[in-house]
Amino acid sequence: MDTAAPDASAGLVFRDATDGDVDTLVALIESAYRGDSSRAGWTTEADILEGQRTDPEGVLQVIKSSDSRLLTVERDGLIVACCQLEHRGTHAYFGMFAVSPALQGAGLGKVIIAEAERQARATWDATEMHMTVISVREDLIAWYERRGYRRTGRMTPFPYGDERFGIPQRTDLQFELLVKQLV
């Protein structure tokens, strides 16, 4: 009996997002983090933030920026994941990471972050990958630590009062910088 896990990378197509992908990407990002649909996966922020995670203008801004890419991941012709890569000198910034809640927990995220790191090195010769994570998201931070990211203790405030980033349900939200050396 073969008990090997299926290959999470099977059938994946990585490409840069286009203007025509904006609505699909907004829906994907929202489904991964906000509202009841996000509870199907483990990356939900529904208990700490209500409202939107992103909007069409924010996604389009990433697509159009000359120093940024919105890496889109398809399987069987459907967009199943995405992540932002932004060139910032010697490092790249990783953000806007979303995997369809129905596909979370099967290794797809590991494949995508590894490809994002590979592309940051190959495209921009980046030596580090940076990201910010809401500091109370201990499970998510632990997942990134297992991928080689380290906590820096460097915090930036959550943009309370700016509903473009959501409506906080608690008063202790802040972002922590995580860093990984890309070798």
C-alpha cells in the first residue's frame, strides 16, 4: 500500500498576475483571511479582524508597480494561491500570501514560498526575504519559523482606524518583521 502524500506541486503553474485577475485575487485573499469562509482553512484572521483584508485598488497597485510582482498560482486553470514579491534593495518583501482555504494544510504553501524565494534570488539577486506578520498569530509565525524565517522583535503598529486593513477586534495588534537569509 502506497501511503506517500500526494505531490503538492503537481500541476501548478506560476505566473505574474494581470489586470484581469484582480477580482479573482481579491476574492481569494478575502476567503483565506476574513469571514466565515476563511474558517475552512487555518490562516483565518476572522477572530481578530473583521472587514476587508484587501481591495481591488490595493491588488492592482501591486500588479502595476515596477518593483513588485503578484505571483499567481494556478492548478487546472483556476487561481488557487498568490503572493506578492517586492524588490527592496538587497532584500525582497513577501506579502499578500493566500492559499485557497480548501487547499490549506496539504503542503501547497511550502511549495509556493519556496518558489517565491527562488524567484526573488533569481530575479533580483535578493539575499534576504522579509515579511511582516501580525504578532498575535503565533501559529502562523511558527509555520514561517519552520520554513527558516526568524523573529526579529522589530514591531510596527497596526493601522488602527484605516478600515482598508480591516476592523480590529482587539487592541494589541502589531506587525513583527520576520527575516530569512536566501542562500
